[in-house]
Amino acid sequence: MNNKQIIDYKLHIEINPEIRFGKPCIINTRISVYDVLGWFASGMSQEEILEDFPQLTKENILACFAYSADRERRLKIAV
């Protein structure tokens, strides 16, 4: 395990009901966490995403993963 600090996704992601129907998005963009994760799932690399969407940063992308991981951790299993 390395000593790298986990990114604080709250500094990069916001939920605004006026933007993308309240989906979590990168601040000051209309790019949702779902969009970023979907691009990775379709095979795009981080470099390709940053090239296609220059308004994003590496930290924005990492924040999407941190947000998703936090959400997954908070899910309750239905029994």
C-alpha cells in the first residue's frame, strides 16, 4: 500500500438540480460522474478523456472514482 492521500471528491463534484437533472457533475461543467465512468468502461484511457475534454483534470477524474467508491461503500444491502 502506498502513502498517497485519497482525493476529496467534494472539492470537484457537485449535485445541482438545475444541472443534468441533479446528477453528480464535475464543478463548473455539465460532465457527470456517470459520463466519466462510462468512458472508462467503454475502453477510453485517462489520456484520451483528458484530450477529448480539456476542461477536465486528472484530479476531476480521480474524484469521480472516489465519489463512486464512497457511494458503493454507503449502499445498504437489501435482504
